Amino acid sequence: MAWRGDEWIGLGDEMWVHVVEMGVGNGRLNCRDVCSLSMVCRRLHHLSGLDCIWRKLSERDFVQADESLKECLGSASSGFTKGKYRSRFEKVKAVKLATQKRLVLRLQSCRAVLEQECKSLEDCICRERENLLNVLSRFKNTEKARHASVALQLWQPQVVRTMHEQVVEQQPVDLDACRQLLKMEAKVCREQITRSERSIVQKRCIIERIDKDLESLTYNPVKELHASMSNEEKREAKIAKRKFGQT
């Protein structure tokens, strides 16, 4: 059997209150739904503001987390009004906002630390690359000296022989040991560069995850909608909010 809109409005007050209480009791209606219902017409505005409805909402939303509030509800003879629910709701909202703000600050602090560590690793990579270039240059000179020492054992023109002798004199006596030492230094520099680059990639991945968490925590569709509204729409929204706050 289909119901028309006027037939729903034709229900008695007790039936409407019972329907709303059932919706609140089984969790299908929350405080926003009840407030939206109050904007349909004057009659539903009056019925949705009854203490019995807001008492059920309070028992469902707050009592389980606050035993002191349960005692207050049990001893209050006038019931839990819409104004008291609003006051309690604002307190809970303030606590949630403070918790969210602390989480955002913690994530921002962690992100700043990771950024600083990445910068330090990048500076370390620059230094290691400079050291690697220096080691490779020394290794190249050592190779020239080794080749020159081998060439001295063969017959050469005097000019070429003199040049090779000067190259050999500028290098240490034990060329093989120096060559092995430079190879080890170059290997250490390359390993340090690879390790630092891998660490930077890992930290950048963590920073990306933190950015996604911060975006989800700081996302506010109302502010984005308000920024895209015209001045006339903003004035109308302020008037409607002021009227709804007075109800």
C-alpha cells in the first residue's frame, strides 16, 4: 500500500512521536535527522523538540560514555531538553576537534622531522659524491703512475722517460697498496650513496602517507562550498543559520 504525502501529515501527534522515537531507538535517526525533520513544518518542528525524543538521543549518544550524565538523567524530573543536548553536543564536538587538532599537529611535526632528515641525507649524498670524484681522480693519477713505472722498464726517448719519472715521483712508493685503498674508498662512497638514496625513498613514501592523512583530517567540504558561493548566497546562508540557531 502506497502512502501519499498528505496521508503522512494526517497522522496524529502521538503516532509521529512514536515513529521518531522508534527511529532514534533503532539508530536510524540521529540528531541531524531530527533537526532536519523540524524544518519541514511548524507541527513537526514542535513535535521534534519534545523532551522524550531528545532524552532518547542523549541516552544513546552520551550515556554510554559518561556515567555521571546517566545519573543526571535518572534524577532529572524535567527530562533532557534539546538545549541540554545541544550544550552536551558542543562539548563533545570541542573535545573531538581538540583531539583532531593534536593529531594534525603530531602529523605535521613528524612530517617536518622527516623533511629535515631527507635534507640531511641529500647533503650527505652531495658530500659522498664529492668524495667519490676526489677518490676517482686520485685513482686515475695512481693508474698513470703505475703505467709510467712499467714504461720506465722499456727503452724510451729521453723526453718521454723524463716525463714518466716525474709522474712516478709524485706518487707513493707502494702504488699497488694505494690503488687497493682507493678502490675500497670508492666502494664505501658508492654504498653510502645507495644507502642514503634508499632511505630518502622510504621517508618520502612515509611523507606521502602523512600528506594523505592530513588532507583527510583537514578536509572541510563546508569551507570549500562557502568559498565557491556568491555574496548573496553567503548572506542567505547566514540568515538561515541564525534562524535555525534560535529554534
